[in-house]
Amino acid sequence: MARVRYLGPEQVTVPELGRTVEPDEIVEVPDERFEGYACQPSNWEVIEEPKDEAAPAPLKKTAAKASQKTEG
């Protein structure tokens, strides 16, 4: 989940989260709804963007070296 900080001067009820958020509080928001918060920079500060689940995992260098040794 992504994380954002509420920048408003007073507490606010966020029905989507099912709770009240206090000023300067960091909350987790659903990744698919992150843009709805990020597009309001006067109300929400982005702390952690959603993780890209579709991105491939980085290759390990040790695995590449091991495969080269067996080919030679």
C-alpha cells in the first residue's frame, strides 16, 4: 500500500479509509486509489508511492556469473 500524510489544519473523516485522519498523520491508502490523494498536494503529501507489482525482479549478478561458468 502507498502512504500519504494529511496536511490539513483539522481532522478529517475519510470514508474510503473508514476513519478520521488527524493533521500531520501518515496513513496507508490503497494503491489503486493513490492518484486520488497525490493529485491533491495541498491536502496530501506523498510519503511512499505504490510498489509496481508488474515490474520484473532485478536479476542477481551471481546467478549470471554461475551460468557463464557452466557454458564454457
